[in-house]
Amino acid sequence: MHQLKALLWCCAVLLCVGEAIGSRAFADESPIYSSMATAQPVWAEHGMVSSQEALASQVGVEILKRGGNAVDAAVAVGFSLAVTLPRAGNIGGGGFMLVHLAKENKTIAIDYREMAPSSAHKDIFVDKEGNVDPKLSLAHGLAVGVPGTVMGMELALKKYGTMKLSQVIQPAIQQAKKGIKVTSSLANSLSHPFIKERMLEVPASKAVFYKQDGSNYQPNEWLVQGDLARSLELIAKHGSKGFYEGETAEKIVAAVTAAGGIMTLEDMQNYKAVERQPVSGTYRGYEVISMPPPSSGGVHIIEMLNMLELYPVGELGHNSAANIHLLAEVMKRAYADRSEYLGDPDFVDVPLKALTDKNYAKHLSKQIHADKATPSAQIKPGKLLPYESDQTTHYSVVDKWGNAVSNTYTLNFSYGSGIVAAGTGILLNNEMDDFSAMPGVPNGFGLVGGDANAVQGNKRPLSSMTPTIVMKNGKPFIVTGSPGGSRIITTTLQVISNVIDHGLNIAEATAAPRIHHQWLPDEIRIEKSLNVDTRRLLEAKGHQLSEKSAMGSTQTIMVTDKGLFGASDPRRADSAALGY
């Protein structure tokens, strides 16, 4: 009965839009390299790193060549990106890491998300008139959450790595001390009027990222970060205590306090990174493993895939109007649920099993019409079945033993709060904006939340970061993830579907045009490469389209019996998939 329903739905769609059914090639039936392919992946025999900055990717590859495993390389890349990609790489922010151990056939989720200071409360961003003041959660001391990156990297390395912290952090220290050559991408980001205005207001930020007269660094000039090198050396010598205690902690707290924040030394000292059980599901015979709350990414990746599995997606045609219509309708329903049910699992009861149940997906799919869009105003968080910066960055690592790391971390907005803690060289996050300042009021990415994600002391804000590993026959097949704020989840979803449903190689799956719908606002965000005929067909179904900047920067590795195939997103300059 279920198969009949799916077939009838497909036929209705195709009759409506007048598109011909094409044959579908599954990923494992199509060649890795092909003269028919529109993009080709990078190949490596032993190990591979794909990150948003080529210098950091090379650091990871060198660690692998020296006999380090995927975790050793991932930690080295994380610290290197804090130097080479300051708008997103960090030690003043936080994130999530998935670690797959080949020998044990086990995947671990490490949560090193930032935490709210202990005295934070739900009305912290509300002014005297009862209105939300967005500046307080974006460019103010109150915007800064207690950073988690250093603790998370240390936890991963101690438990699952093979090298010492002082070894893997050394390349980053040298990059900060000797300087990096400014790329055109770095120069352009620092010269952006919004970024520059914000950074020049903070003397310590100006001192690090601009010349003495306030002018911009130009491409091919050298950026030396001496204070950051000193901070990294303290971590190399003392481990996480060199960050959460002593002079670095004192300078971070002083900077936050001077900017109007409430973080204390006790908040720094009490921070803990934690291990969690990954969320997992299945999609057309593949196992999908991703990050659990306080990331919303894994839950909703699986929720959306469960709905897509009910339809013959491959036969709709890649990025056809029928395919995009279905994707948008699925996305709307997942993001409506996100607004109601997701939060920090240490503070709220998140109904994981109910949201990721395939029967719940069947229930939601009954609301989807083949020939017309459902207005978001008519979509509410689903009735669950009974059950017990846009500037983030992602990188993926696979080693010669089959271990894999998928890591996403962030400062939230580009360059975070814009506040460098004087004397440390450390940019501080504005991650507190990821809480719901007030139920129903959108955050900086337009996401609407509720009480489950309200501000509370020591609580971790909800995130869209979605480090993901797709397993095939019990082994890693796709290791992926992306930055992109609220678009992270849908970007990751499309990479997976592009490979499994449409038979694209990993480079094609990465480069393909993307769309996004997050329930509110009620529009499909599209990239400019989506063709005009498809746009008209979508508008005829009742969709509102909004063309905006490119979405995401996926860093992906595909593992095959022919070797490793990597793809670094062409949407961002300077990124690279490198191997040996």
C-alpha cells in the first residue's frame, strides 16, 4: 500500500509539471570518475582532510603522514583554523565532533557547545519596554557564551587520539607566531563594512586584525598573531587549564565584563565538554549517524530523510521543480518541529524517538500535496506519536585505518561578537544569540524558538551544526558537514540525497545548486544558478522564492574500495580537500 501511494504521488507530480521520468543511477552503481561528470573529486590512497582553509588541511595531512590517527589530525586542524580562518575557526567558540572508531566499530558524539554564564536568565536580552534588543545577543558582552573548543579538543585527543596536545597544537603556534599570508578571502571579509565597523570599536580587535592606522591588510601581506601564539603555547604547556584558568581566563572574563557581560572565572573553570549518544536512522539501506541535541541537526536530518524515503526521489529528477517542491515541504515540517521541541537535553526532555520515528514521518507526509505548496501559516509543530553566520566551519578527516572525524565548530556570526580579549588574541563568540530571546521572536538567522530553548544559566543553546557520517555495510561511506547557520541542516541533507538518490559523485553532489526552507519566513531560499523554468514551475505551485547568497561550505570525504574521494565546496575560496 505504501509503495502504491508513493508511485501515485510521483505520477501526480510528473503529470502536473509535464516532466519526463528519467532513469536513476544509484551512487554505488555509478563510476567514481566519469567523463559525464560535471565535477571531479580529489583522490587519496591512505588519508584525507577536507577543510575550509588549505593551510589547515595541509596541517592535518602532515599529522596523518607522521602516523597520527584521524582524531590527532582533527585536533591539529581545529587549532590551525583558529589562526588561518579567524572568522569561524576558533578557540573562543564551541561545536560538535563525531568520532568513528574503526576497530571498535563505534561512533562517539562530543558536545563542546558553549554554555550560558551561570547568572544568565530568560529575560537577559529584553529591554525595559519588554522588547528584545538584538544588539545585546550579537555585539555585547552578554552575547558571549563560555567557550568550549579547547575542552572539546582536549577530550577528543586524550580519549581517542595517539599524540600529545603539545605535538598537534605546534603547527598552529608556528602559524600564529611567524604569520600567515593574507588571502583575498580573508582580506575581503575583514574589509566588509559591517565587520570592520564592529571590530574597530574594540581596541584589542583593531590591534590584531587591522594596521595601526585602521587600514586593511591587503592580499599577500603577512598577518602575525603574537598574542594568540602565546595563548596557544599556554594550552600546549598546561592543557585546558591553560585556557580555563590563569591569565587567559582572567583576560577573557575581563574583556567580557568590560563589554557589559556577566561571565565569571567560576563559569570558565566549571565548563565541561561531554560525550553523548549520536542519533541514528536509516535511509534506503544506509545508516545515517549524526549529532544529538543540543544540536538540532541530527534529529531533523533523520526526520527529513524519513519523509523523503516515502517517495521515489530519484525519479523526480535532480533539482527538478517536483524534487525541490518535495524538499521544501519536508523542510518546513522539520523546522516547525524544531521551534517547539528542541533544546539542551540536560534541561528539557527532547522527544528524540518520536521525532525520528518512521511512522511519524508517514503521518507528516500525509499533509504534503503534490501540486501545491502548504503555506507555513497552516503548518504547526507536529503532534508527536506516543513515546517514552553564518560563520561556522566544518572539516572532515579519514585515516588509513578507517577512523573518521566529522567536526563542526563556530563563533556564530562572522568573527563572533567582534571582541578580542586583550592580550590573548582570542576572538570571542556571540553564541548566546542561538537561544530564544523570547518565544516567537526570530534570532539572527531568522529561526523561531520557544521555551525549550530559553536562556538559562549553564545551559547550552540550540544549534544547527550537523556533523554527519553515512555508513554503508557497517563502514563510513560519507563523512560530511557544513557551516551556514540555519541552512546547515538542509545543506547536509541535499549532499546525502544527491549521492544516494541521484547518483552524483561527491564533487557533483557538493557543487550542485542548493535550496532552503526553514518554515518561517515562508519562502524557498535559492541560489542564483537555479534555472528560470524551474522557478516558474515552483511559483505556479504557490512557493515564494528568494534568491540570496550561496549556501554552505561542505567539506566531504567519500570512502570506497577504490580509495578516498574528497570534495571541498567551491563556494568558498581557499578551501581544500587534501590527502596522501
